[in-house]
Amino acid sequence: MTRTYDHIIVGSGLAGLYTAYQASKHGKVALLTKSDIRESNSYFAQGGIAAVTGEDDAPRFHFQDTITAGRGLCDYPAVNVLVNEGPARIQEIIDEGMHFDTENGTLALGLEGGHHQKRILHAGGDATGRMITNFLIDKVEHCPSIEIFDNHTAVELLTDEQGCYGVRIWNFNENREEIYTGHNVFLTAGGTSAIYKRTTNPHTTIGDGLALAHSAGCEIEDMEFIQFHPTAIYSPTGEAFLVSEAVRGEGAHLLSQTGERFMLGKHELAELAPRDVVAQCIFRQMQEHNENFVYLSLKHLDPEMIKRRFPNIFEKCKELGIDMTDKIPVAPAAHYTVGGVKTDLVGRTNIAHLYVCGELASSGIMGANRLASNSLIECLVFGKRAVDDSLRNQRTTPAPITTTRFSLDNKNKESYLRLKNEIADLMTRHAGIIRSDTGLRTGLNRLEQLEKECASEPNEYYAQSSRNLLTVAGLIIRSALFRKESRGGHFREDYPHTDDAFLCHIIQQQGKGIRTLPVITDTESI
């Protein structure tokens, strides 16, 4: 079966929803999601969305905080676009009916790690992701020019000499393959952090969008930078529920199990240091004292404020038998993929008619370490830019006739799940918060062995899913091996210092050797 649309959106996080909504004003849209439309990182985002709205703030301050957090690898033009266009995107969705929290009649602004001004808008206290995602879900569900297809997993990007013309999909509702074609494809399939054992992400966030883009020939950039959120609830079951950065923004302290406030003296911002610094300090604390967690202490804060400001976290703690108004056991967990598919300032990839937005994109904004709450605003700013550009970038010839060829054999499912668990262990052990040449090479050697053992059927769903996992793990490890320094979300204990020789982006592309690109620091437009 072949379906034809003007715009094809793969992924239903904030980037996918917003892109679909913007594209619906200009044609017929297919919105494809591998599970439920509410299963995404965006939906579970707690902290908020960063944009300049306060009178004492300015885009240049947001720019500087982003550059500082990015540890020298942010591309200045991309950051400039983000901080200057972000406020307009916020005002637009407010005008459309999105309600952010207010205080005395004005927007209530929070502070998070790495920010020097209060500029974090939030909704429903700690439910910003859910509120803004539900707001856009309501928009797309009631839009007659958008068709939503849930339980539809992309298995291949379709390309010809003109570029991308569609996507091959496995429809789990009907257990069959389908072909979707259109003028432009927008890949908004999220990150890779659920490839790790302990993660804040939904279990579906395993980088299959990244693997699809890599297989299609896209340039993949800076995959060594995986951001580990410093504070996820620790429980013996392995559950890693996120405790927002905003909790520390309201004054919570990190304590060792003996009660020492160990971030003092480690960074001028203490608990509000950038995430890579905080995560590494917690990890070291756990290593040194042979502990599985540290404490996030709130007992010195107003308990009523805590319940009001963080209702979801409070209820989750209560469910787990934890008193949030006292202290929460926390440990780092894989949270955000900083690198991804290389894009330009309008979301274009090196493959014509293929746009990438959201966490999957490497747009130049995040550098070596994402500044807190920049991710949601990136979805809005670059989603709109991608749609606007696509209107001037239509295919000039019809999509070629494409036949279906995929199958699904349930006998391969068990081996796929075993592989997924082994790779989660491997990545956590060898490519986690603290890395080394020995560990990374051990992990890579095991990946190469697993590749040889992997099911060989070229067009079977679980065999392909297994290959995708191996591809994503390999991209992370090979990039981490290449970067022989420590910077941002990449820490090498054998190269613990930052080295200006690696002041560059690392590019991987199928069939080609690793290469580097310079960071763009042109300031003429800033």
C-alpha cells in the first residue's frame, strides 16, 4: 500500500507535533509515530522551556549561557537563531492558547543549571512537557489536514537521485508494510538514551531514527556527547524517574550519604553547575564511597512550595515511599543525545528533501553539553524554519513506484530483546559517564562480535532492529574513541583535560572514515 502526502513527519515528540501543525497550514500531512502519540521525551519533560521574556534578560545573555555550557563546540549562528527567534515562537503559542504558569499576572520564570537569569517558563509546575505536548496534540488531532498513524515504525528512508521521497513503514496495527511518499520528509524521531541501562527516556528511545538516517547516507555529528541527567530517582528496581533541574533551581542541595554538601568548591554555581559537571561529581562521589546514590535534600525548603511547584515529582516520590520534602535518593541516568544528524540553520540534511528536527538533529546549538531547557525551544524554532524552507523546496518529479518487501518474524523477537539488554549493559559499562580507551575498545570489540552473530535477514523487522542497535552503539563508541580529551558530556579518564586540538565537530558517514569540521564562530550576525 502506498499513501501520498505533501509532508511526512516521522516522530511525535514536540518537534514532530509542532512541525506537523506548521506544515498543516500548507498541505496534507502524515504524522507517523512508533507507539502512542503521548510516548515521547517531550511529553515527560519536567523542567521547562528556555526563552527570553523577562525585562532584565536579553538574547545576548541567553546566547552566552548556551555558549558557555557548550564548552567551545556551539556553532554561533545556530545559537543566535535560537535565542533571537525563541521569544517569538513562545508568544505565538501563547496567542494560540498555550498557558504557562504565571505569578502576579506575569509569566513565572524559573532558574536552572547553567543559566544566569530566570528565563525558564513552566506549565503545571513540573509538567511543562506534558502540558505543551498535550496542547499541540489537541491541535493536530483536530486538524483536518493531518492524519495520525500510531504504532507505525519507520524501517527505511526512501531516496532517489533527487533525494528523499518517502519512508517505508511497518504498520503494527495491521502487521504489514506500507509506503508513504511526499515532497519532503521530516525526521523527528528523538534521541538514543534508552540504549543505556539506566535512563530517563521512554523505552522506545533507542536511536532507530539515527540508524535510519545513517543508513540513508546522512552525516552524523558529535555522537560522543551523551548527556546524563544528574538527578534521577534511585530505586532498587532500576527505575530512573527524572527529578527536574528546576528542583535544584529552587534551592535543593546535593548531599553525600553522610550529609556532606559535596558540590561546594567543585564549581562556582555549586548544585546549579552545568549538567556534565554535576553528573560527574555525583558519579565520583558514588565511586569513592561505594554508594549507589546520593541525596537531593529539600528539608530546608518550604514544603508547601515544593508540593505546589513540583506536584508530579512529589506524587511519584510518595508512590515510591519517599518524602520529597525531606530528601530523595538520586543517581545520574542517560537523558539526552547532544549529537545527532547534522543539519543546517533550516533543518536540512545533506540529503535533499530530508529535514531533521528536535533531539535527533545536531543543529550546532548544543555543543558538547546541552544547556538546560534549550531542547524544547529548539523544537519550535527549527521546526518552523524547516517547514518554511520546505515550501520553497518541492520535488519536481513524482516519487518512483516502490514495492513492499519487509516482513516480521516473531522467532527473531527474543534474540532482539537479548541483544537490546546486552547492549544496554555494554554501553553503561564501557561508554557511560566516565570513559577510557581500554573500556571503549572492549565495548567496540564486543559490538563487532555481535554484528557477526546478528540475524542476517536483510528485510526482516527484528533483524533490522538489531542492526540498528548495533549501528547506534557503534556511532557513539567510535566517536568517543576518536575524541581524546574530556569536554562537556564526554569524559575520558585517560585524557582528563580539554585539548584545543579537538575544538571541532566529529562527522561519521556510512562507508567513509571519520572526519572533522571546524566550529563556526563567525560573530558578524550576532
